[in-house]
Amino acid sequence: MSMPSTQQLGLFPLTSTVLPGGRMQLRVFEPRYLRLVRESLREQSGFGLCMLNPDGDCDKNTHIHKIGTLVRIVDFESLPDGYLGITIIGERLFEIETLATESDGLRRAKVQFKSMDASDTCLQEQAWPLELQQRLQEVFTNYPEFARLYPEHNFDDPLWVCNRWLEILPLPSDVKQELLSGNDFYQMQSYLAQLFAENEQQNEPN
């Protein structure tokens, strides 16, 4: 069965992000987002995780960037502080087409799904920078609490590796949005590879 190209989604804005294949743990306490989580669990559906735009206007809903990720809840628990803890996994990128605010402040949007290709055919046309893979493996080794989020580590998948770096690196949200909006995997890969190359140059002894 083919996946729908558009969908209505409730939105959960954050300063951080999850991309397809990524996982994150969230503490939920605001009533509007508790409602969103209950809906998602009851209907076995997902919701939209979006990056906040620090330069946007909340009243005009421009404080939410247009590119987000459909996420699904894979685990939940009641936390000692009374909050609800959920674990989410990113599934599909989307772009917001229209956005409305409900009475309790929850944003709901009509979204158009996107895709980013990193097929084997394309990979033959451009070398895959192994440093991105190796450095991510080091992150998983050095931060076991992060690694435990992932039952499977897909270090041989270039898109999975690049998505994890876009989640981890403290890049401005508009930079991440630009890399995701073009549906160009090699633009994203080249940008990340250049970041690491510049960092190596800066750390070289004089």
C-alpha cells in the first residue's frame, strides 16, 4: 500500500530535531502536548516534530520552521517527577503547507511529505567520506546512553549517518532547514564533510 503524500499532523516544536531513522526521549508536561501524545497513542498515528525559528513570530506561526519530521511513539512511561516520558522515532520528512492554532495553543498543519535519495547508484558517482562514519561511531562509543536509544546502528548507510550528524551538531536551525529543504543528499554530505575538514585544519599544530 502506497504512503499518502499529504497528511494533517499535530505539531510538537522543539529547539532540537529528529530526522528519519533518529530517536529521542522527550518529557511531556504541557496539556496541549499531552493531548497530542494521547491522540497519537490512541489512533496509532504519528505527529510532527518541528524546529523552532528564533526569528519567527509566534502570533503569525512563523516561529515554526516549515521542514519537519513525522515521528511515532515507540515507548512511554510515567516519570518520577509526574511528567510523561516518551521515546520517538523519526520516519518521514515533510514540509508545512498550511498551519492553524487550536484553542489550547496546539498547532496543527497540513503537510506535504518529502524524500531524500542516497541510492547506491548515486553513491558510485561521489566518494563517501568515511570520516563522517568513523566519527559517528566514536560518538556512540563515548556516549553509551545515546547509543542505547538505537537497537540498530546503521553506520553503513550514508543518509542515516548524515541525519544523525544534523541532529547532533549545534548548527543554526536555518542552516539545517536549508540543507533539508533541497532534497539534495550530496549537498548535505558535502557540507558536513567540509565542517569536519575545517575543524581538522583549525586543530592542526602551527
